[in-house]
Amino acid sequence: MTSLPLLVITIGDIRVRYFAHPDGGPDWPWLAMGDVLRLTRFEHRTQAAFATIAPEEAREVISDDGPVRIVPDWYAYATIETAINFGRVHPGDLDLLKQGTRLALAVLLAEVPVEDWGAWFAAVDARPIVDLREVAP
Amino acid sequence: MALCLPWPVFRLAQHDGEGEPAFVTLVRDEREDGLDLVAWSARDPRRIARRDGAAALLGEGMLRNPATFANGRPVRIFRDPLGWLRNDRNGLVIVDPIGAALRLADAPGLMAEDAAHARELAEMLAPHVAAERIVAPRTTLRAA
């Protein structure tokens, strides 16, 4: 099944695509890793080295222009921060990338009834947060 | 990209075939000023190196924030930067065990990822951090 991007933005001359969670569950928008790597403006061999590595969450979807590896937003941000720390990317590009996430989220939430937004965000937050009442020495 | 060897200080690879892909994260102090750069291997995130030797923990700026320990809440410690990123950077990752032990000596509580991790931390941070102050989620204790 083809997965169309939720949103496509352009930062400088780089296209960045945002996708819904591949399983359709509640989650922040995911990003096309290839787009993020191009945004780093690292030389091609460095981009190629990073392209061989991905977090365990990474997935592949079929978009209208072929297979696309997508990664969670936190992984994309860490990648861009690395490029910022190497002086390859202006920090403003990371802000734009995060603005894109918020816009893509708005697209996602447009499909969710407003009365269900609380449950939607709770489901997103439930995964990483440990209930501190469940803490033992 | 960054070359993570020799530990604990990284330098940039200068030649083809040298080094390995690494993420580089800026560690900030409590005023949000940059303190040090920390590189961690993209293939093995537990391989961590510093540029200047100033940072002991990823996220260490939060240690001076009183809200971090509000109501006796323990600060979370992650095994590696990927776990830290997955959890919205809400916690710490140890970069330098000795420096981390000194910085965490007054922390009211630390929360490990699981029971095995809590034992690792107790050994790593002794004697500055008492083992009684290191906790783990109860569910992982049951599973252990």
C-alpha cells in the first residue's frame, strides 16, 4: 500500500517529507531519513555511512516515488544537531524541521475528533513515561 | 565524521577509511550555555567520547534545576543516548563515570532503566552515590 506524506516542506533547496506512524497508531510524525541526511549537507560518503545505520524503530514505506526509510522525529533531530555541531547546518534549519513536525501533527490530528485528542496524546506519551508510583529501591 | 577512538576524547576523522559514523550532541550547563561536545557511535551508542573532557553526563544541566528532583522524584539514567533521545532527553546518560559520580553525589535519587542497570550504576558510582538511592521500575524487578 502506498503511503503518501502527511506534509512536504522545503528547507533551503532540500525537500523534507513527514509521514504518519507506519502502523497507523498515535505517534508524532516520522521523517524520511534520506531527506534528513541531505539536509545535513554532509559530503556524500558521510551521508552514505549514516544511511546504513538506523534505530530499531526505523521502517520502510512505499511512497509515490518508491521506497522510503522513515525514522522517528527524535532521531532526525539528533542527526541534524550533529550537522549543526559540525557547522554544516544553521540552527534555524532545526527550528524549521520542528515547525514542520508541528504542521504535520496538525494534519494528523485533523483526522482525529477533537474529543479524542486527550486520549491520542495520552497514548503517545504512555510509551516512554514510567509511572513513578511503580518505582522500587 | 567523528572518530571516537581513543576513548575518552574524540577527534574528527581526516582521511578515508578512518573513524566511524557518530552523532555529536552539545552538552549544556544549567544556563543553557554549551559545556562540551559528546560523540557517540551510531553503530554502538554505548561508545561515547568527549571533545574537551568537561562534560560528565548528557543532560547534566538539569542537575542544577530544582524541578528535576521535585517531590523526591528520582532523575532517570539511561544506558545510552538512544534511550535518552527516545524519552525526550528527560534524564541523563553517563559519559564519564568518575565525573558523574561526583555530580550525582547529592542527588536525592536515581532511576535506572531496570534492575540490572541499577546494579551496574551502584557499582559504577560507588562510593559517592549510595546504592539505596538508586531505584528501578518495579515492573522490571519482577521480570528480573
